Amino acid sequence: MEPSTRHAWAAACLLASASLTGPAAAAPPGAPQLDHVILVVMENHSYDQVRTLPYVSTLVRDYTSFSQSYAVTHPSQPNYLALWAASTLGISNDNCPPAGSPYSAANLGSACEAAGVSWKSYCENLPSVGSTVCSTPDGLYYRKHHPSPDFSNLTHTRECPYSQLAADVAAGTLPALAFVAPNMCDDMHDCSTSIGDTWLANNVPAMISAAGPRGLVILTWDEDDSKSSNHILTVFAGAAADPGYVSSQTITHYTVVRTICDVLGLAPFGNASTETTPVDVWSESVTAVEPPHAAEGLGLSRPFPDPFHTTMTATLALPSAREVHAFVVDCAGRRVKSLFAEQRSGTSAIRWDGSRDDGSRASPGLYYLNVRSGRDAQVRAVVLTR
């Protein structure tokens, strides 16, 4: 995709915002709504150590990669917590169980369950569903690479041995979010990068296929080799990713969590709340058309008044009680105001007074009211005036 094409939506949105003539018809050019995200975490190698590996290099060539991706700390365990809970939770070692656990902090599992979105973790050599062991006798599974057992606010029967992934794909029950942890050899921790590259070559193509036309496989490393300022490789692979594109946006594990939240319709949490999901990395196949999961029974009126100065109101209609998230984004898809995340039913009002999450007033311009329930979503444009 040419840069001019990639940024055309953003330019059109900014032009409409400047004119303040009224709402645009198109959805904001932020992150698309996706059906599936599969997050695969590898181990302890820097950006330059892995980007030229035979299979990994094909992912870089064919999909989107980031030239400025960084882990948040050392050693492994706090990085995995960062990728799951958007926080290290004060942990700075690999002790099992980590101090203070089980945690009640928000995380990808609890966020999925609150929004009615399915998730599972799939870990090589995990002895059984929901196992809490710190390690296995063969040394191939370590809980420090599997963060969800450290939390009390999610369903542990969703923590599965890796073999369950193929079974779920075959049964057509791949969850919306899948967290994948190869074992201590296949993830490059205890074995060579060539073994890890071979594992990826043998497994990632099937994941990309399973994720489907509105799916994404995120491949990242937990940390570098402690010699490269924690510079790691992150690749967005699959039909949703812009082919052959290298993004220069600086991202961290917290950005990855924010991206997952935005594309699956989850309320962001922890340090992800202040991150910005990349907007230049998506393929035309997912940005040029409406998502297939149009809301069924989720009604949202146009905001009134529009344009508005003091307060706008939109009417939400639901056929039954559902967990609903409402928020406002700007033309770049950046979250401006989180309105609510709660159970609602019947007909109710959604109001925005033009304020940001920090209490300041948003700048005049074009904004988008987003309402999501699970993977159902409605978006309405609205103009804020001076």
C-alpha cells in the first residue's frame, strides 16, 4: 500500500474536522474491529538477532513489522505480566508464584470476560487444563511464561495445553483472543534460534489461516538478550496487516495490549490506557469495508444536537441486558473519553459533555461515539464546536 493511500482516510477526517460542517459518513480511520487475535510470545532475543531468520524474515517481508519495538524490563516474568495486565505489578524477578498473587488487577482475560469476548491460553507442555504448577520435571514448561494463572478474576479452565489449539481450530471454536506460549526450547529460551524459527514455520501459517480474513497474529519477543536496550521484533501477521510495511512507531508491550483491546472491543486498562494503537498498519481489506459483525439488536441514534457545544445525547436501545462499553475517539482513532463500561438494558441515554478523560475540554472538531457489546458495535460521528 502506498503511503498516500494509507493515510487517505486520516486526511479526509482531518479536513472534515477543520470545516466543522457536520458528521462524516465513514467510521474513524483507527484500528479495525477484528474477529481473532493470536498472540505468540518468544524469548530473549533482540531485533537484529531474529529478523533475518529464514521463516521470520518471510513474516517481515509479507506483513507488518515494527522497527522500534521494545520490551519494558528484565527478566521474563514482568514482561509477560506487561503483555497480559499492561503492568509489571511491581514484579522484578521470576519467582513462582509471583509476590502478591493471585492478582485482581484488570487483564486481557478479565477484560474479555467482562465484554463477553472469548479467550484461551495455549501453552506447550502445560500438564493439564488450569494447572498451577510452577514448572514441569522436563523443564519445558515454566509458569513465568504463562501469566493468566497469576490472576483471580478470570476463568482458569480457559488455560489449555497447546494441543487444544488445533482441536479448537478444527471444531470452529477458536476464541477471539488466543495467548500462545511455546515451550522453553521452541521459544528460543533454551534452544537455538533456528529451532525456534522452525517451530514458527511449522505453526504460524496455520494460525494465520485460522484467524481468517479479519484476524491478526501478533508475534513478539518478551525481552532481548540484555545487550540491545531491550529492542525486540514485533510482527503483525495475517489478513488484517498491511503487507510489506515497516512501521517506525515506537511501541512497547503496553501498546500491544492496547491494540488487542481496541480491535476486540475491550475497555483498555493499566498502562495500555495511555497508549496509542497504530493506525497505519492495517490492510485495505479490513479498513475499506464494514466489519461482518454488525450489531444485531444494538440500536444507536444519531447524537443530538450535532454540532454541539455543551452536551450531546444519543439513545441506546438493547433487546436484553448486556455489558456495554461507550467511548469517544478522535479522527486518528485515539481514545478521548471513556463514557462507561456497565450492564445496560432497554432504552437509555448516552451523553458526552466534550471533556477528555483527564477532565480538560476536547478541541473543537470531528469525533466518533463508539458503542460496543462483545463484538457488536455502532459508531456515530459528532462535531464539537467552540
